[in-house]
Amino acid sequence: MPFDAASSSAAPPDAAGRIAELERALHDATARATAAERRLAEVLEQAEPGRLLVGPTGTIMRTNEALCQLLGSLEEPEFWVGQPANALFARLQHLAAHPTEFMQLLRAQRAAQVPVLGAAVPLRDGRVLAQDYLLLPAPSGAARSELFSYRLATAAPPPGTPALGVSSLAEALQAQLLDTFPLPTAMHDMQGVLLACNQAFAQLLQWPAQHLAGCRLSEVLPGADPPPAWPAYLAQLASDAPQAAGQWAVLPRDGQPRQLLYRAHRVDQPGHAPYVLLCALDLTERVQAEAELRRGKERAEASARAKESFLANLSHEIRTPMNGVLGMARQLTKTDLGPDQRELLRIIQASGEHLLSVLNEVLDMTKISAARLEMEQVSFDLRESVEEALQPLAVQAAEKGLAFHMALLLQPEPLPRVIGDAYRLNQVLLNLVSNAIKFTAAPGSIAVGAYVLGQTETHVTASFRVTDTGMGIAPDKLELIFEDFVQADTDTARRFGGTGLGLGIARALVEQMGGTIAVDSQPGSGSTFQFSVTLPQAQGVETTPRPAPLDTGALRGRRVLVAEDNGINREVVRRVLHGWGVEVDEAADGPAALALHAERPYDAVLMDIQMPGMSGVEATRQLRLHPDPERAQVPVLALTANAFRADLDRYLKAGINDCLTKPFKEDEFYRKLVALVQAPAAPLYDLGQVHELADGEEAFVERVVRSFLLHVPPVLQQAQAAAAAGQWAQVAKLVHHIKPNLLQFGIAGIAAPLQLLLEPPASGAQPDKAREDAVQQLVRQLTRVLTALPEALPAAPEA
């Protein structure tokens, strides 16, 4: 019993008695300590294995109390987490009877990365530790973690005993590692017959462990997908690189598929037949999460496509009638009108332009949100661009009775041209100035300043400031005004209009240009908006061409085909073209346009994109297949209500030469149309690639040209014969044979027929007519090339 102050007060008073009592108490305490030590030793003998998990970087990820007790460590298991594994191995080495041999064996095991079960570690006190070593599975190429397991054996193994330490491999796995290993683990022979498995493996398949022993692995792992290639799996393990890894889909008894990441190693132990240690990791939850992420991504992408399609349709449905409204209003301004009529017409035009600006803001924000807003990178004069953009707003401010002051880049030294998107830069500035005019009452004032903050040999940093004496913004609203669809006050939209998108677009544009924007304002004291951008300097001296006059007479007498399903828009285009002296033919759909194009040549085609039945893109593709190469290359100007850049790029790739967005401005329409009809005809061929390959050797160029003249004509004859027989697969084979030569020679006007003839014929009805036309167009164009190509050969010497 314990000895304390209470017991001492009852002790005999004489010294001899007190000494005897103390001796008895000491004897009892010693007996209790000995019994406790014996019981602790028995517990340690029967305790679970000591475990050590070492991460790929060599640090300890986890250990348990059993290992700490086996090593005599006074620290808690948590102490070792994050420590180098070598620190704990040093403790074990100190307990080993042969420290040097132990460390050599340990290093060899870890270097070989081969599973080892029951390796004997004699200790100094005569006991023996059985050490198991296993590598955990990991994705291919990733570093792997190591698992060590230690059990205290009752006696040292006799000399000559195999390293496994028992007579039966199955018993060794069940007795030492497999039963307690948390991952599904099994052992099979080289024929794929299961020798043993642990409880985790049996629980995964939902079969008793004793039922699985002796079964073939291919039978107990029925795949949810087609079964793995077991012969290849076993052959790989029997090869010189005895390991395999991969992923299996297995189907347990409950019918719920599980996904396993596995690693298998062949183990060659002395005195035993080779066997395979298989370790798996259940990835089902991760695979399901990845599948859900993929489904979510697909749903998000589908939603984005639906949103974009909706906005494209919205753009078309608004821009198409707006083109009619604004176009007819422009035509009306050219007639004799009274003052009241002109005022009413001005209101119509202003209202239409406002509606169009709202639509543009919504589309801009959509592009920004989808990260599809692309910035142009062109050279421009910064001061000239800003001054030209602000002139209309200066007039607008004067009409409202506001004082308008501009100080734009007034430094004495000349400012170099810069590279960037002038339209988007001015869009930010115009938005800020427009807001200042909107929210400033007469007789207030607005000041616009632009300054050079810094200039290097390669870049110019400019700052822009817009200050007004308007109503101002409350401090708690300063951050909110840059959010989408947010205005400083709920009454703002009712009093001044607007979508609340302008400042959000301005901030997004400035940030996309690499700059920053800020605001300083007080209610009743006006506001100051300021932003800065850094733009690269343009190399060399460039001049901005002056816009051509609206009518130079370049289009007089030209014949143009207009394909447009909207009657009002056809009327607008016809009136504009007639004013320029253009002869106009009209078609209400794609087939009608193709029929007119087949009847007579045109100088240009104005093609609406969204037409019922056959789109403008498809009509252009068919037009490019006309047998006459010159008629097939007629310039096509697309009239589109879709303002997305990606769609405009798609139209150009389909063979359309240029695009005009509705509602269009007459000056832009005129410049684009003149540029198309006056464009020089493309040369029949271009030997630039051939000369580049020749590297100055004219004899090489001559050989290549003569080879082309020799080999292409027979192929064309064979292609015509195969087309006449309807053997389109043979036609495609012949065209594919000469395509590299046609591209190398830069043959013009063959892109569309090549694309059609190389496509496999669709099942069902064969588009023979279109393919026949494509063959004829290809033959005609190449015949022209073959006629003109001898001019590239050196002249024969005179006799």
C-alpha cells in the first residue's frame, strides 16, 4: 500500500519498528513494480505491430505507440511526425546487436525498393525484431511512401532460416503484415492463383478471406469494364523488370464498381518459389469526384454556350431591325425636310444609337466575363486619337451649358506612336467623360487631362484624369460603382438611365491593358476619375492614312449581288449602293444567291450570315466551288449582326473576305467595299517556298518546276476519270497525293475544292454534283497554272 503522512502517524513509536515497517513497504512496492513490468512485457509481446510510415521526402508521416515502446522512446508518436526517418532508424541501430550490418541491410532494402517480409533484426538484449518493408502504391512517375512494420519475436531464428522466418508464405502474411495492413493487399503465385490476402482486400471484394485463397485473381477481380489483360500482366511480372502498375475497375458482390490503383512486385525469396505481392489503393471517391467535376465543367460549358448563343441571337434580333431604322433615318437626312421633321429625325437617330450602345455594353461585359475580349495591337498617335474621340463630347457638353476644358499631352517634345487598342482606350475615356456630362448640371464644368508619367526607350506610361463639378459619390459607394449592374444610387437609373455596366467595363479594360483606375469623390463636390496605362512604342515612323471621301466614284458601274433575307435591310443596302452608282441584284436566301451567281459574274457579293435554310457561311462555301476559278473567287463581304470576334474569325476561315457589322456606317461600308473590288487579283501561283528551299540554287527550282509540269497532268486526268465513274475515294487519294505540291507552289483558288474532295463522302446520298464541280474547278485552275508555269523556267539558249 502507499506510504504517506497518514500511515506514518500510526507507526510504532520505536525506531526498530519504524524501520521494519519501511522495509515491508519497500518490499511491497518492489513486488508491485516487478509484477507491473512483467505484465507490461506480456502486453508488449502481444501488442499490435509497431508501424512507421515514411513519406517520399524521407520524413516521418506517421508512427504508433507500439513502435515507441519497442524502441524505448519516451516521446509521444506525434513527436516524430515531420522528423527525418534517419533519426528514428538511429534509435533502432543503437538497440541492434550488429549496428553496422543492420544499417547496411536497411539501405539495401530501401535502394532495391522490393518488398521484404520478416527480416530478422537481433537486439542486444537477445530478443529479435521481425521487420517488414513495403512500398505504397502511387500514380505513375510519382515518388512513393515506405511502410515499415516491426514485431518482437520470442527468440532469435536458428542459423540458416530463410529471411521470411516461417515455413508457409500464407501464414507469414496473415501472421505478420497482411492482417493488420490498412490497404488491400494480397499475394499470388506466378500463375495468378491467390495465396493469401488481408482483411482489407477481402472486405473490398466482400468475400471471406478463406474463400479467396486458392482462387485465380482473374476470377475474384471481375472488372466492371472488360477484364484486364491477365496474360500480359503475368508476363510482365515474369520478365526482367518484375513489377507492374496501373488501374483496375473491380466489381464487388454488391455490384457497386470500385476503382483501384495497384502496384505489383515479384518477390524472389531464398528457399521459396517466386510470388507476387499486390497492393492496391481504393480511388473510387477520387474518381467519382473527378467525374463530377467533369460533368460540372461540361454543364458550365454548355451553359456558357447557351448564353453565348442567346446573346448572339439577341444581337442579331436587335441589330438587324436597328440597321433598318438607322439606315432609313440616314437616307431620310438626304431629303428635303423642315425644321420640325429634322428634329424628330434627330430624336429617332439618337434613340437608336442609345439602344445600340446599351447592347454593345452587354456584349462587351459578356466577352470580358468569358475572357474572350481581344485587344488589337496596332500603331496609333495617342494625342490625335484622344482628341478626335473627345470632340463630339465637347460639343455635347457645350449644348448642355457646361464648360469643357481639355489639356491633352501638352509636353513640348514630340510623343512617339504607340502600340495598342486605340478604340478600347478611347472607350474607357469616353465612358468617364460621358458620365461626367450626365451627372453634372449647368453651369458646371468638366476638365479632361492626359499626361506622360514616364517614358523609356521602349514604352510610354500615360495618365488620364476626368474631373467634374457634378453631384459626387458617397464614400460608401466608391467601391461599388465599379461592380457590374451597380449604380451609386437606386434612383440613378430612373433619373439618368444606363445599365450600370459602363464603369465595370472601364475597369476591366484598363486592367486588361495592364493599368489601374481610381476615383476620388465627395457628395456635392464633384468627382475625379483617373487611370493610367503603359503602352509599347511603335518602331519606325508611320503615318495614319486619311479616310477616303465617302464617294470617290470607284464603285460606279460595278455590279453587286446582295443576299439578305430581311426586306428592309435589302432596301437600305440598295439605296446606299444606288447612291454610289452600283448596279444591284438581290436574293432573299442562299439558294437564290447561288442561282444568280451562276448566271452572271459580279464584282462583289454582300452576304448576310443568318439566313433561313442556308446560312451565309454555307452559301459562300458553295459559291467558292464554281467551276470558273475567277467566278469562284469573287469578293464576299459578310453583313452580320454578330459582334463576337471568334465568329468573325470563323467567317473569314470559311472563305469570306471581310465582315461588316450591322448596323453599319456608310463610310466604313464604302471603304470595305472599295478595298474588295479594287484589290489586285491574286497570282496563280507563288514559288516563294520553292526558292526558300533552293537557298539560291536556281537549278533546284528548275528541277522542281519541271517535275511539277511532268507529274501533275497525268494525276488530273486520272482524277477526272475517277470522278466520272463516281469513285470519290480514288479521287480523294489522287488529290491527297498532289496536295503537298499544290501547297508548295502556292496555287490560288483551290482551297475550297481541295477541302471538299478530301472529305470522305457522307453516308446515304452522295453529293456528286458538288464534288463534280469541285473537280472541274480544280482542273481548270491547275490547267491555267500549267499553262503559265513555264514562264518561271529559264529561257532556252538561242541556236
